[in-house]
Amino acid sequence: MLGRLRAESVPGLSIRGKLDQSDEGKPALDLAGGHKIALHGDEPTLGVLNDKRIAGVDLEAIGHYTTPTSFEVDPIHLKSMFVHKENRKLLITYWCEVCYIRTYTPGVCWCCQKYTDLDLRPANEP
Ligand SMILES: [Zn+2]
């Protein structure tokens, strides 16, 4: 629901490429044509970008360039990162199957302290 609203109504530059985590703690996006763009964002956003479970994915990020080679991803609550997989656009979420609590950055569930599972969900569905 939010994913659809975001995609249709909010202007923002979208860049897409391969998520490059080769430089520890400094995520980047390898764009077509060999351009490597450093990704920045708020703490939860960086938590996602540094999550090893999504290393190398086909990632779309929405935000703006701060320099020609660095890109600031919009704040986490705007849901500005998507994985493209098999022609589907997936929102990156985290899920606690014990408490049925969804979060948007990796870490422990605030309720039961279990480490949350990565859960990629279709961006156009609630
Ligand atoms: Zn939990």
C-alpha cells in the first residue's frame, strides 16, 4: 500500500544497480556502465544496505545525489529501497514470526529479542 503510493506520488530520483558490500560498512551501488555510487542514509537505511543477506542484489534506491559519486537514500520511513527479482519489485522488510511484528531494518525484535528474518514483500501489495 505504502509502496504503491510512494512510487506514484513522490518525486525522487531512482537509481538501480548491484548492491556492492565489498568495502566493509560502505555500501555502494554498481550501476550499469561501471559507475560505482556510494550510498548514504540514516541509520536504519544503512542497516539494510549493510545486511549481508542482500549482498549483490539488484537494488533500486530512491533519493538524491549529494555528489556525482554519492547518493543519499531517502529516510527509512519513506520506504526507498527495493529489490528487483524475477521481474518483481520487492520491499525490503524484516519479520518476527514469533510476534508477527514487521520492521524495516535488521536487528532483534523489540518484543521477543529474536533476530528478525529478512522478508522481501511485493511492493504493490499491502
Ligand atoms: Zn518477536
